[in-house]
Amino acid sequence: MVVVACRDDGGSLAPTTTATTSTSVATTTEATTTTATAADTVEVAPDGSRDAPDLASALALVAPGGTILLAAGEHTLGGPLLVEGPVVIRGMGSGQTTVVGEDAPALLRFTGPGALSLEGITFRYRGTGPADGLVAEGGTFSLTDVAVSGAVAGEEAGGSGLVILADTTGTVDRCTAEANQGHGFEFGGTADVRVTDSTATANGRSGFAWFGRAAGTIGTSTAERNRQDGFHIAEAAAPTLAGNEAAANAEGGFRWSGTAAGTADTNIARRNGLSGFVVLDRARPTLTGNQSDENGDDGFLFKGSSRAIATGNRAAANSWAGFRWVEQASGAAAANVAADNTDGFWVADEAAPTLIGNTSRGHRNDAGNGSGLVYSGTAGGGARRNEIYDNDWGIAVGVDAAPALADNDVHDNTRNQVTGATFS
């Protein structure tokens, strides 16, 4: 992957006037030989007063691998911008240089080959037709200090801020996707992208979304106030998530569906409308050291035929259970802590996880049946060496449930064990 550094301090990227260097490219036909000039550096000002009148013209002038410098101000596109080769497009910072356009189906589309680097620019779609913001479909795509907003969803485009498809590789660093009708950041195909220190806010779908067989990593990034999930890993995608936060999203904080896999380590989900971490269908991620607090449903929800491995996670003050398995979910949970939720660990329907060495405490409610560990429906699986204390009920087992319970430390609950319990 290619990582392109850019200025970090908000200062000038280039002097006001820069000498233009060029290379000569010979073109031969049967009758004549001509020489075309391609510039290594091309400057563009919003008023058209520099080397090229606009960004599209600069692309025609710049040499492969050269640099286009966009001055501060607003640059207007006359139509969708197609980039078919390596180039660096550098603004004065996302707070100073803006590129706007109103033509579908995308503001900018990169098909490769080579590397495209975008630095220090805000891209804003102002049209009404369905369009994505930035699209990459090959080569290496690098974004640093880039913001994208205003994409519109429809039949011809998903309305995502950034879409990276095919076998594209690259990096996304200190970027923002805000107020797009689709996803903020979308990765598909077999894309392999490293994302750091980026933010997805108030998008119409999920903040960050992976599809196909996309992989890559994302760290120290935030998804907040999106209308679906903060982070959604779907189909057969398997990225690595570490040190991210999902807050105040309308649905889940982190969601895996389809046959998605990958790992999630030391992430935080808080105050999301539904569950903090959701694992559906046949997904099988590994969740380690994550925290899920104050969500509107469960801290961690495992559903369908999912088989997640959850180790060393914590769920506190969620509206329902800290950890809940439903339908045919299985998998394993070890060394997790559930504290001060309505219930601690709840295994329902035909679910059958293995629970080892977990802690469940402080689950009480007005009805007096806040439980540390609950088995309902025909749930099975096993629980051993768990510590369950300071709850209304320690362990509650429904009349048709059949878990294997062994060596659990159940103490200091109002009722330590309730067998044949009924649940409303």
C-alpha cells in the first residue's frame, strides 16, 4: 500500500507562485512528429488565474505521477471528474480548499492504474441526482485530511461519501464523511484499505461499511449519529477493528452480518439506539476487550446461527442484557463482565453458547427478577466457573431449557438459583 504524507499543521502546502517543470512526450504519426508538454506541477486557482483554468484542465496538463496544487477557495467542477492514472491532487487543507460539483454519478472516479493521492480538500456534492462522492475502482487510493459530504442515494448510486471497490488498496487518514445519504465510508470487492483517525457523522446509512470480501484495518476512528449502524461488516468481509468508537447511532454500534468475520479489539459502543455489538446470520467475528455501555437494547447481541468468540469484553448499564444469545446462536464467551444491566447473560430460544469464567453482577429491577444468568426457551450450552453475585436472581433456568451448569460461584443474590422459571 502507498501512504502519502501531507502537512499536519494547517500551513501552506506550496508557495503562492511555483515554477512549473515539465517533461516532453514525443508523439509520432505516419506523416508528422509532434512534441506535447506535460507538467510535473500544475497550479489551479478558483478564478482560473494560475497554470490551468480548472481541475479538469489541470488533469490534462499534468505528467503521470505529477502534482496538482489547488489554492484555497471553492473550485467548481463542470462535470464528473475521471482520473485514469497516477497523480497527487493537493489542497491547502480541508478547511480551506473545497471542490464542489452537481453532476451524477460521482464527483470523482479513479480507475487506476497507479496511485491517486488526495490531500487537504473538502469534496461537496450539490446536485439532486443520485451520486456518490469519491469512487476508487483499482490501483492505490490515498486520502489524507479529506472531507466529503452531500452524496445522494438512488437507483444509479448508493449516495456514499467514499466508495472503494474492486482490488483497490490504500490508506485513509484524518478524513471525514458527513451528511451523505448512503454510507459515510464504503469498502467492497476485495479492497484492502487502512483507515486511521477518521470520522463518519450523520450519514443516512452506516458510518463505515464493508461488503464483498473487503478486508483492511480501521483504528482510532469514530462513527456517531448515523441513521443505521456506526460500523457494519457484511457479506464475507473481514476487516480488523481496533480502538474505534460508535456513539449515538440510531441502530447498532458495531454489526456483523452474512458470513462476516475479522476481529474487533478494544472498541467502544455507547448510547446507540439498539445494541452496542450485534452479530447476525452466520457471522463469526472475534471480539476482545471491547466495551458496550448505555445502549438502548443489549450490550452484545448474538443472533441467527452466528458463532462469535467473545473474550474480555465489558457491558454495563444497557437497557436489556449485557450479553444475549437468541435463535440458534452459539460460540463462546470467556472472562467477560456484565454489570448493572437489566440482566447479565441471557441465553434464549435454541441458542447454545459456552460461557466460562465470566462475571455478572448488579442486575436488579423493580419486578425483583433481574438475573445474572438466564436460560429460556429450549436453550442449552454450558456455563462453568462463572461468578454471579449481587443480582435479584443468580441463575434462572426456564422449564424447557437444558444447560449444563458446573462449578459456578453463585452468591449474595436475593435468590441464588431459580429452576423452572417463567419469563414474561
